[in-house]
Amino acid sequence: MAVVAPSGPVSPERLAYGCARLCAAGLDVVTGEHVLARHGLFAGTDQERAADLTAAWCDERVRAVLCARGGYGALRVLDHLDPEQFAAAAPKPLVGSSDATVLHRWLAEHTGAVGLYGPMVAGTALGTDRLGDRWAQQLIRTLMSPEETRHLHCPDATELVPGQAAGPVVGGNLNLLAALLGSPEAGSAAGCVVVLEDVNKEAHRLDRLFTQMLRSGWFDGAVAVVAGRWRNCGPDPDTILRERLGPLGIPILAGFDVGHGPRQLTVPLGVPAVLDTGRRSLRYSVPALR
């Protein structure tokens, strides 16, 4: 496993803690050359961050690439990546959430690789003990025994629009998906179960993002929506979600344990799954990793 820092600067203490947890589980971990670099808001220059990601992806000994943390900066890296070089390498999962959304979309567009939208190595779930061990262990099981993690269940999720639907899972952070609109990596939700989450968005900003995505046509043909808990996103984000996406006439489940917050499941992207809002579950048809 290779750990890279494509976004914000990384805490050495948290990185060491997260790497130690992975190693204790039996995973071999290496870190990118510039993982602890700092350049203004970022973990190194755009070129350094891109070089680390490229080196990890193209190294045939590396079985998965894990993001150290989110923040901001991955969007700036995209123009420094060579699609042909990535496509020629053996596919492997990228693990990360939040700012890593743009990397998931770039890799899906140019390599078709599966992504794992989940805890990051120097983040709260892995790089500290504040959230307990459950979320770190679920990520580790997904990497080591993917057959055992095909069923994601959140019993206290909210059924906004009831129903069942099947399709490949796409999505990530709403703000970052909107930032990709107009680029080749934006993709679309056609035929897909969409996973969405975000953090620190006032009600009007959340409404604007949904409206922007709807007007662009990104949601056209989507079969279902699974939303996270919208941490620090106003007093009633689910009302905005229901108002903006309810007219699509597709099943919507809210309050899933994905993204920011104290409960962080590892959610495979690019893998077919069935959403059952009544059961509050997302069940994958095949293991995320083979």
C-alpha cells in the first residue's frame, strides 16, 4: 500500500498513527516522497503531489493507493497527470474521500479503476483514536477481505423516497462533483446509484450546489441517491435534498454513514450495488476488489 498526499499538508503524528494501524493489520505501507512536504495550502507543489501519485499508481508492487488526508488541492493536480501512463498501469483502488472525489472521477474516466470512498490515513478515523476502531477496521477488511464487506447497512438512516434500485455506484463530495462540471471527468449519474455528502455548507450553498448539478443535467438518468449526514450544513439539509432531488422520482436514502462525521464507512465506487431504502442498505453485487 502506498500513501500519498494529493491535497492539504499532513500531520506527521497522525500519518504515523494511521500507518501503524495499517501495518498492525498486516499491510505493508510505504509513503510518497513528498507526503510531508508543505507548499502554502498544499502538501507540496502541484508537480510534487502529482509525481507521488503517479509513482504509486505505476509501481507494480503497490496494490492500493491511499490518500493521507483531504483539504484542498487535488483539483490542481489533475492537469499534471498523464492519462495514458495511468491507463497503461495495472488498475488498483484509490482510497480517500472529500477532496479525493476529483481523483476518483479522474481515475474512473481514464482508467476505469474502482475507488474506495472512505477514511484517510492521517484523518480522524485512522490517524487518531477519537472515532474508535470500527471504521478503520471496516476499511482494512475491505482491502484484505472484500467478500466480507459487500453489505453496507445504516439502521438509523432516513427513507426520504422509498424504493429499490440497482446500478454502479458513483459520487462523492457534492462540492467537488460540482467543481468538475464542464470537464471530461465530470461524467454523469445516468444509470447509477449516486452517493453524496458534504460538510460546512450553509443552506443556501447546499441548495445552490444541488441546483447547479440539476441544471447541468448531471443527475439525468440516475436511479437512486444515497446521502450522508451533511455535517454542519444548516438546520434541515434533508428538506433541501428532498425538495431538489425528490422530483427525480427515484429512491432517496439520507443519513448514511459516509463522508465527514464520526461514522465513516468505506463505500466502493464503480461497483454495481442494490439500494433498498426500506432495509437502509446498500448491497454490492460483487466484491469491490478481486
